[in-house]
Amino acid sequence: MKSLLSQQDIYSILSQTQSLRVSDGETVSVLSGCESATRLLVIIWGQLGDFDNLEYAWWLQREYEKLQAKEVTIRAIGIGDRNSGQKFCQYTGFPEAWLYVEPATEIHNWLCRKE
């Protein structure tokens, strides 16, 4: 049976997770630069080419002004490498500074861990 993680547990896992930021190729905390964020939306995607991820990225672009007005800071983590992240961002218009990539499913495994 899968355990349910509290919001605090999830935040702790995300703050400790080091992933490659697509914009500059640096490996940093996924929450880097979010310390003073009023609201934070972290999206955990699977493979970056999946249609659901593309739709979600397009929706975020379409609703960006509303999200910005509500002071929502956005971060996304997807499975892939920097090259696939760059292609994803070029295709969808999703900002590279918001996208972090992992070659494996480490963050997914942590969030879905079994007790």
C-alpha cells in the first residue's frame, strides 16, 4: 500500500531534490529561487514528449497572465535530458528556467515510495 505524504514531506523532498535546470544546465534544487514565492506550483511530469505534458505546458502558457497576477511561481520536473528539455520548451513555449529534468525517475520514486 502506498503511503500518503504530507504537504510538508513533499516540500522537503522537493527542496532536497537536485535536478538539471534546462535554461543553464546547472544542477540545483528544484525550488531554487522560490524561497520568497507567495504561491508555488510544482508539476511532476513523466517523459517530456507525452501528450498530457504538452497540453499542460500549453495551458500554462495560455493562462500565464492570470497565474502571474496571482503571484504563482511555476516549476516543472520531467524525465529526460537537457536536450529533450530544450526541444520541449521550443515546441511548447514553456520557459526553460522553469523546467528541470532527470534522466531517471528518482523524484517520482520518492513521491510514490511504499512504507
